[in-house]
Amino acid sequence: MLRGVELEIRPGEAVGVAGPNGSGKTTLIRTAATLLTIDHGSVEVLGSDLVPEELPTVRRSIGLIGHQPSLLPELTLFENLEHVARLSGVETSRVGHALDVVGLADASDRRAEACSFGMKRRVEIAHLLITKPLLLLLDEAASGLDDSARMLIDALVGSVRSRGGGCLVVSHDRSQLTDLTTRVLALSGGRLETVP
Amino acid sequence: MTFWRQAIEIARVDLVVERRIGNTLRITLPFAVVALMVFPIALGLRLGVVSTIGTGVFWALAILFGMQVALRQSATDTRERRDLQSLLGLDPAARFVGRVISGVVLMIGFMLTLLVGMVVLFDPEVPSGGWPVLVVATMAVAIGLTELATLAGEVTTGLSNRTVLASLIVAPLALPLVIGASQSVEALERDAGILPWILLLIATDLALAVAGVALARPLEEATR
């Protein structure tokens, strides 16, 4: 549960939120992603008050990497991204290039169920390269990844910021946030505090 | 992306997944055919009885196993997938329609195969002109049952024992479909009109389609 949280992410900014397990990090991310509604207070995302008519448009501009990969295990990596591209109305010709960028061009025909966690994460990064979100939300996205995959996440955050978008990155590990973000806050017991 | 393109994409991917895991073809259909075989074996050589109960057994097994076919998508749905679909701008109503399209394709294949099995094993007494009615009723039940199960899957999203709960929702609500289908063939035997029963099937299918599309978004927001 979150209490009295006030957080603004300005265009071009990447905000990090660190906190222990159960502190409300995922709740914060899902609220920012418009996937949870709040009981009190207000949430404004990309200039919208999230009225039902605006929700689909706002959501299309949000990119989320959560705890668990969201791939369909029975589809190949290429097919997973092709599906994402088709649903979001983006050219499917971007898929091959995105897989190439994340270093999975040779594994594009492999089913997701046969891939490691790190490979699935790379596919999710490729997905965000295709859909180009304006608000990037990363929930422990760098956990369990090797250095090259972490560099891809750095690049992803950089590309969103350079487009004038904002990023919210949460992690239990504060050291993961310092290089990636412009300021770091601490979340404890559902309250946000500035880290000195 | 338009509503229909989204719906067709959902249906396409659903059928690709089904082709690869083969739940309907490799698990549910063989079990249903085995269940169909149990009745003639249990009734021995009383061919008259076997022939009389043929269509009744067909409808019972079609509903029972058809529910498993129809509920298969919601059983494998995850919160991460639904979140992703929301953030891609997928219209929940398009997801409902897409799932119904793929489900109906599978369900019609499943039920028609079961129907052929019933004909071979039971040699049922079907009145003159009854076969076209039986086929139409089978298709109407396939559509209605798929809509109902897809809707039940949406209602029970996020619940731990959702498959059981969804089955409990589907079973009683499928009654108009069972009654409409069985009575349409019965009416032919009695030389009574079949129109009311066919209309009941069509009205049920339409009502479920309208409910599924209208409730898709509120249900998605309520079940997060």
C-alpha cells in the first residue's frame, strides 16, 4: 500500500526508486502504468487524467518491463515480437532489426519456452525498441542480467530520455539505480523519501 | 489498429499456440471419444437402447468436454500477458471477439468429430430432415458455449481456482443451449415446429456476444 506518495517525472528525466521487498515498488509501477487505480489522490500520466476515453491512447505510450517476462512460451522469439508489433499497429519489418540490436538474431526461431530468463528479458527490450514508449517503467528489470543486457537497458533508458520521455526505475538494489537514473528516491512502508 | 485486425490477430496467435500444444486434438478429443465408446459397451447388445440415447449422450459429452476446450485459453492467461495487451492498446472487446473466433473454430471441429463418432458408434434414430438441424444446432452450441466460457474466463481472471469457478459458471448458464439443441431434434420427431428452439439458440448466442463485448472493458478494469 502506498501512502502520501508525491512523484513527478519530468520529460527527459529518469527517476529511480529503491526499497526493500514489500515496500510498494511494484504497486507504484503498476499505478504509473495505469494498471492499478488508487483509492485516494490523483494520477496524471503523459498529461492525461486517465479518463476512460483517453486510457487506450495513454497506455500505448507506456512501456513496462515487470518481474516476469510476458512472452507466449509456445511462440518463437520472432513470432512474439511480430505479435506485439501487429497488436500495436507498428510495421513488423522492425522486428528483425530489434532482435539484431539485442543480440538475438540467431535465436529468432527459438521458442520462448526454450530460452533463458536473460534472453526473454532481451526480447522485452526489443519489444520496447519497436513500440518506442514515452514513459518507460522498469520493475527490477536489471536483476539477474549479465553486463551486456544491462547495457541494453541503459541504452533503452537513454533513448526514451532523448525522445523527451520519462523513466521510472524501481529496484531493491540502490546501486543498480545510481548509474541509470537522474535522481533516486527511497520507498519505505509505502512512503517516498528523498535519498541524500 | 482496427478492432477487427486486433481480434483476428488474437485469434490467429491463439490457433498457432493450440496447434503447437495440441490440447484439444491430443487430449480432450480422444478422452471425449473414449467416453462416447463407454456407453455402447456398457449397454451391451441392446442396440435399440443405444440408438435411442445417441443424440442425448452426444449433447451431454459435447457440453462436458466442450467446456474444457472453451476454457483452455483462460486457464493459461497470466497477469503479465494481460498487462502487456493493455499497454499495447488492445481493445478488451477485440480480445473477447478474437478468443471467441479461435475457440469456435476449435469447438466446431471438436463437436463435428464427436458427432461423427456418435453416428458411427450409436447409429442414432434421427428423424427425416434431422441431420441438417443437428449440424446447425451443433454449430450454434459451439458458438454459444465458447462465448460463455470466454466470458466466464474474464469474470474469474486473477482468481486462484479460476478453472473450477469458470466451469461452475458455464454449466448452469449453458442450459438454454442444451435445451435448444436437444429439443430442436426432439421437435422433429414429434412433428412439432423447430423454429422456437432454433431461435432460442440464436438468441442465446447473440445475447452472449453482446454481453461479452459490452462487459469486456469493465471486466478487465475490475479484475486487475
